[in-house]
Amino acid sequence: MAEQKVLRTPSGDIACHLLDMDGVLVRGMTPIVRSAEYVQLLVDRSVPFMVFSNNSRFTPEVMADRLNSVGFQLDSSKIYTSALATAEFINLQKPNATCFPIGEEGLKQALQDQNLQYDDVAPDYVVVGESVDYSFQELTKSAQLVASGARFVGTNQDTSIPSESGAIPACGAVCALIEAATGVAPYFIGKPNPFMMRAALAKLGKDPSDTIMVGDRIDTDIMAGMELGLQTVLVLTGASAESSLGKYPYRPSLIVPSLYHLSVHMGFEADC
Ligand SMILES: [Mg+2]
């Protein structure tokens, strides 16, 4: 018989959910079987939750539209990206800081929303986000500004992103280029930096002990959740296989074949 562990908060409520997006809700833009139904169960029961993505290309509004076009019914306020976390981080460190961003609308909008102004002459921060359209000119400018003393921040350390045509170099790889040119290492805000989860919990007004992190990667989602003191759930619909668990010194609290299988553990369904 399958393991049936009920994850509840210390007071007995259903735990607040932090849901990784890629590999948990969707793969690329293909929805994972019954994941939209599970999200709807959370909405119907007013369980607090947030959908997480390390991808800083898109605004939450665009991401919600993309998810809703494949069967979800999500409000953009439920989406938290590494771009939002990065803008929040910079605003906490230095309110009204100036930034030279390279990336796409998701990052630029997030910086603007935190009142962080664009500066390509002597910015406080060079901020590198995800893009499929980096220009050599921008990279050169970023490296020169970092060499001149701008603080160097990346939205996420992922070095590649899978796509239909093969892996695409990602933010971490582009930051590595600037690091090689300048000798200055970036500071990354997205997962597995627990800052991103702490910021989301603060938004939801929840404590780690009231929250579960659901992810498909042992070395980012599960590690960051564990370090923050959340219960962690590994789904087997993405990057990490159960067979790789032995390589890591930490384990998830629970392993389920897919997100929808959590409904048994939440007491939503008798069986799936
Ligand atoms: Mg993932």
C-alpha cells in the first residue's frame, strides 16, 4: 500500500503550498496530468499558495495568461518569479537604487515596480535576468559596469533551460561570462537561495512550519525548503528521479508520483 502521510500545520490546517512551476504544474507549456485540477482544489478550499518560477523573462500577468491558456485558472497575484524576488531584494538592500538590467520585460517591470531606476552610466547594480535575446553590446556594458564597481546580481543560477530544440544557455551561464571577464562573482536570488521562499512566505503572511514546498528538483526545491524549515514534497514529473536520492544528504518529507497524488495526503481525495 502506498505511503499515506497527511501533511498538516501544527494547528491541524492544510499547509500553505509553495509550488514550483516547471516540472510540477507544466513541462515547458504542456500541463502535467491533473495538476490544474489540484490547483483548483487549493483555490476551492481557500488554501494559501504561491506558484514559483526561477524564470525571470515574463511578468506574472504573462505567466498567468500562459498557464491559463493550457487549463489553469490562476490569478497573476499567485505567481512569484525570481525577477520579483530580485527586485524586492535590491529594494530591501538599497531603496531607490539604480540598476542596469539585462533581460526581458519580466525583470524590467519588476525593477520599475520597486521604484528602481535605470542607469547605464554608474548604476548601483548590474542585474542579469533570463533572456533569449542577449546582445554582445549589453554584455560588454554589463562587464564594464561591474568592473567599475557596480554590484553584480543574477536572477537565477540555472546555466541552461531545456527547450524543444535542445538546451538553451540561461542566466547562470551568461553571468559566468561576465564573471570570467571581470573576476567578480554574481549573487543569485532565485532558488535555491532561500530568500525567494522567505519573501513569498512574507507575502502570504505564513511561517515555515505552516508551509510545504513542492518541487521536482532535489538540489534546489527540496534543499532550499529543507534549509528554511518547510516540509518538502518531491514530485517525480520533472528533473529528479527517486533513484538519485541516495546522492544527497537530505531527503524530502514526502515523495509522490505527481502533484495530484498529494490530494490523498491533504485529505482532498480518498485515493487517486
Ligand atoms: Mg522545477
